[in-house]
Amino acid sequence: MSETKGNDLFKDFPSVSIEEWEEKIKQDLKGADYEKKLVWKSPEGISVKPYYCSENLEQLGYLDSHPGEFPYTRGFSKFGNKWDIREDIIVKQPEEANIKALRVLGKGATGLGFIVRKGAVKIPGDLEKLLDRIELEKTSINFLSGTETPKLISLFAEIVEKRKIDAGKITGSANFDPFGYLTNNGKYITNRDQDINDAAGLIENWGKRFPLFRLIGVNGISFCNAGASAVMELAFSLATGNEYISVLTGMGLPVDLIAQNIQFNLSSGSNYFMEIAKLRAARMLWAWIVQAWEPKSESSLKTFIHAETSDFNKTIYDPYVNMLRTTTEAMASTIGGANSLYVKPFDRSFRDSSGFSERIARNTQIILKNEAYFDKITDPSAGSYYIESLTDSIVSETWKLFQQIEKDGGYTVALQNGFIQEQIEELCRKRRGNFAQRKEVLVGTNQYVNASEYAINNVTWESRESIKPADNLITKPLKNFRVAEVFEELRMNTEKFKGKTPEVFLFTYGNKKIRKARAAFATNLFAIAGFKIIDNTGFETVEEGLNEAGKRNPEIVVLCSSDEEYPIIADIIYKNLSDKTILVIAGYPKKSIDNLKKSGYKHFIHIKTDVPDVLRSFQQELKIV
């Protein structure tokens, strides 16, 4: 009986085809361009539709696979969605780092990343101090030690043997990545042959002994933090991994041993659904690539993905918003099926993180597990029309870029020819322009700024442009790029100025709706540079506004009125204030623009304004810079 009722219910909701949806949308648009109005072009070059339905998934063959089945889009586990809660610790003194490691393990972390500074671990005794009282068979141990890696892993193996621990139970990674070092530094650690020999030696010596410990890292995080899109990050990472297989199999190592020792370290950015889809696509694409090398074991087709929240979108001003950003990034990583995750503290990108920021970052993951139950469901986004379609789009676009790199000779050839750098820099220029015109919003930085806030203390950040490349490079290195840099530099210049903070007086007059909107626009714009905003509710007469402006004696006066009223009020305001202050018109009144310019007005701010450029010009005029 209940079944009959259910069938009757569905009869009341007839299916609607894509054609019918499209026809209805066109009617509602009343002749407006469908693509311009409703289709969003992502930084990845993917056209995101305004809606998705079951018909969009009909051609996706991988949907028939279950979790644990090739091509592993849905992950490797049939039961649950487990991941390691990892926390990275900078090792300067082994004893201090050990105390911190024990503390974070007691607070809920299940994995540790040791960023070992050069010279911090010289002898076995140093490493023993670092790992003292840590249960190695129960804790994922990850070393981020760069040039020190071969020596460090040898010392680690001695400790495992000394403690009589089953090496087959040791999990973690060594993150040895000569190609990544070349990418970030423009040269190899020693030279190509030596670095590859070191990589091969690590796998030969320790690969079979530590079957769950991955020795080679592919650091896609570097691409993201330089400004790459999700497609670029994934394509460049896969090309790097494929080159490791190509080079190391050429030295006689079996593909199974190589593949099982590669770990992908990928970022998680602010494009929530895209980041979920990216990790799902990564598993599928890597399975295809490794399959082409004809491994003997099916487990070689599975990749281990460590995710890390991005630096690209993090800010120095209004830094607590970074907590919101890392929360959605952590959600995307776990829903996408990351095997381990490091949520960076909200202040990590620009100073040594505090105990408070580290606790919040760690607890973000703990809440996702213990309160939101993100670890209970395998592939929770499966079946979503939107995410499945995005996964397919990322697979398609990434595969095109990957094939282009392979056709041109592989990853290192593409890097040394400048192709990788050009792709990322071109996108950075485009996105910088979008943020400059506020087509893309970074809350608290280029929009909705807290004008009363000042820079926080102990900032150690350097701008992208201030970092000079070293000598004797064989290729151009990538540079980290935070999109907020240019805006933060403007604000810091204002704060460092020895005179008083420049005041921006909003001369609001006339049409209430328009003056209010333009005053809000001007407030948001000038607050970006740390200028003090003097807002007004609106003046009944021009004389009233002139009197108030005369009392304040501001550095800048912004006229906030309607296009129709500017010709009426502009001349009298200019004659009374132009010799005392910088005059600016909010908007770009096309019909009267020529006359306004003839009257002496030089500054107009509007939605197409390049915000950093115009603010920098005001700072120069005020002799702040």
C-alpha cells in the first residue's frame, strides 16, 4: 500500500527535460544573453552552468564504480571516510619540538609533520630526542626535511629497529622531491643525476622495508600557493609524478614499488565544490596514468593524497576571517577524500603561529570528525549532479593540459622552457586584475574592510616582488603569491606614514538612494588603503556640505551624488575646495564627463577602477609613498 502511495506521489511531479528548462530560462531572460547572465567561467576555464540535473550524468561511465573500485574516484575504503589529523611542527631544537608533538597528539592529532631545519638533527641522538615517547606504530610520521631527507630516513630506520617495531606498521612520508625543489628554487639540490640517484636509493633501501611509508613527494601545494588553478595544480602534479615513474623505471626500479612510494601533497583552496571535485579527479587520473605503466599489483593504482589549506587567499588584515576560509577548505578536503589533512593556523602564512591559532586549526578537524561525522560516510558528495559534473570537467581539462606537457617532453622540460611558469603567471595577472576591480572579493581586504583595524604584530611576510632570485639558476623558480599582498602593502604604507592618517570626506548630496550607494562604494574603496572615512547622512544644500568640509579640512573629498546632479553642484564645489583638497567624483557620468574634466576634475572612482592603482596614485599625491 505504501508503495502505491509512493508511486501516486511521483505522478504529481512529472519529469522536466533539459530542453524544457532551457526554454523556460530563455523566456525569463527576455532576450538577455544566456552565457553572460547565467554561466560562470571559473579560473580553471570551466563553464559552470546555473543548474545541473540527472541528464548531465548520463555519459559519465565511472559512476557505475563503487568505493574501493577502479578508477577510485569514490575513494579506496568501502566503509567510512577516515583521514589523519596532521599537524606540522618546525624543528629547531629536537627537545622543544618533541614536547610540542606530545602535546598536540594528546589534543587530538593523529599525524605529525616535522619541518626539520638544516642542522637541527645531526646524529641519531637528536632524532631519538625528537621522537621520544611517540608511538611510531600508531602515529603517522612525516618528515619535511629537504636536502636532509636521505640522512634523516636512515637515522629513522635505526630508531625503528632499535625499538623493535614492525616496520610494516610504520605510516607516514619523507617528501623527497627533487623536481619540486627545482620548481621552487630554480635549480636541483645537488644536480639532476645525483638527486635522482638519491631518490632511487631511498626507494631501493627503504621502500620494501617500510611498505606504508611513502618516500617521494609530489608537492602540488607549491603550484596553488604560486597562484595556479585547480586544473593547473593537478595537471602539473600528475606530470611530476609521471616523470618520477619514467625516470626511475629507466633506472631499473619496478613501477609498483615506485608508485606505492609516491605521495601527492595537494592544496585546498576557497572554491569549495571545485576542491572537492579536484581530489576525486586526482584519484581517477592517477589510476589511469599508473595503469598505463602496467603494474603487477592493483594497489599500485591507488594514490595517497595529503591535503593542506592554501596560503593563496589568506590575509594579514582581518586575519580571523582566515579561520572561516580554512574551515571550508578542510570540509572540501575531507569530503573529497583526502587521506590526511593539515589545517594551517590562521596566522601561519605571515608569522610564527600562536598556541591559540594552532588549537583552533586542530579543533576544526576534530569537530568535522567528532561532531559533524564527516568520517562516517564514504564519498559523501557522490551522486551530486553539480560535483559529479565538475569532477568530469576537471578530469577533461586536466587531461588536456597533462597531455600537452607530455607531448612537449615532460614536466621538467616544460618547467625549464618556462611553460609552467607562464601558465601560472598569466592566470595570476588575470586574477589580480579581477581582485583589483573587485570582480572577485576577498572579504576584509578588497571589500568590506574594517577601517579601524591596524596591522597585527610580528609579521614576517615578504611581498612576491621583493624576493630576488638566486644566481646560477637553470630555470625560473615559482614564487608564492597571496592575492591580498598588493592591498596589504597599500594599507601598511598608510600606517607607516609619519603625518596624520589621511581623511576622506564623503560629500553626500541629492538623490538618497544613489548617494548612499556611492558613499558605500567610496567607503569600501578608500578603507582598503587605511584612510579614515568621514561619512555623512546627506547635506540639504551644497553650502552646508562646504561648511562641514571646511571644518574638517580633509585630504580628500568624494562627491557622492547622481549623474544628473553632478553638473549642477560640481563647479561650485570645485571653486571652493580644489585648492585645499583632492576632489574625487564617485561614478563615471558619461554625459557630463567631458565638462567635469574641463572644470578641473581628474579623479573618478567606479566599478571598473583598478583599485590598487588608483589608491597608489592618491598615496603618491599625498606623498605617503
